[in-house]
Amino acid sequence: MMALSDFGPRICILGPSNSGKSTLAQAIASKTARPLIHLDQLYHLPNTHWQARAEADFRQLHLDAIAGESWVMDGNYVRTLPDRLARASGIILLDLPPTQSFFRYLRRTLFDAQRIGGVVPSHQREKLTWEMTRYLLITSRRHRPRNQRMYEEWTLPKLLLSSPYEVNQLCREWGLLTDKI
């Protein structure tokens, strides 16, 4: 497996919703002392339940974020991917099965919400919705071939992880401190 240093100072972590992108990004940012950028936080307005910013505002925040000298960035937003990859020095694609992402979503919405009660404001907690369930089980399944084609075309240092076991093995090899993916 490649060394973390092989990925350079600007690492993109991509993959379906609830695949562990943010968890992995946090662990890498902590290990490398690089700024952590969650694209969901740039795209959604703060203190709302997933309300999108104006597209122009999101694109400007994205451009400002990728201009940094070093970062670990998680999120997809494929329409902004060309600009991001022009600045990135390495890419990690999480290609977990949709059912795995769905079970992570269930755990996050049903059990983590109870565990973090009182710590995270209710407007910031994940809520179980039909829209996200449908996205995870149907739409994200259709995105997998596209993601795999994109992965084959990337020329930057890259890594494809297809199971929680592979992600956890990577975390052990790189000495990343994280909850299991």
C-alpha cells in the first residue's frame, strides 16, 4: 500500500454519502496537521438542516478552500471536481457498497443521535429521511460505474478502498487515530 506521504499536501477524499469520507479526512488531517475542509460545510448554510447556499457562494468558497497550500478535503460535488483535482496532490476514493453506506446512515441517524443528545444541536443532527434512503440505495448505486471510470482516468497518486476492512487496514498502516469506518 502507498504511504501517506505519497499523497502530497492536498488530499481529496471522495465517495458516496455515509461511506466514511469525513471520518477518514479527520484522521488524516489530525495526523498531518493539515487544514480539514468538509465540502458539505461549504455547500450548506450553517445552522440549517442541509439548506444549500447560493451556487455562486459555494463555488467561491470552494475556490478559496482549494487555493490553500495544504489541506485534506472530503466531499464530492462533482461539478467542482475539475478545479479541485487541478490543485490536489492525491486522491482517495471510498467505493463501499451502497448497503454499507445505508447501514452507516442508519447508525448515524438512529443511534448516534441518541448518543450525542445535548452535545450537538438538534438542527445539526442527521435525520432519517426517505430522500436519503433512496439516494443511498438507488442513486449512489448508479454512480459507482461513473466513479470507477473517473478513478481509472486520474493520474495523481490515488487509492481505491472498497470495504470497511480496507479502510480500517489503511488507518492501521498509516497510524491514523479514528473510530472504525
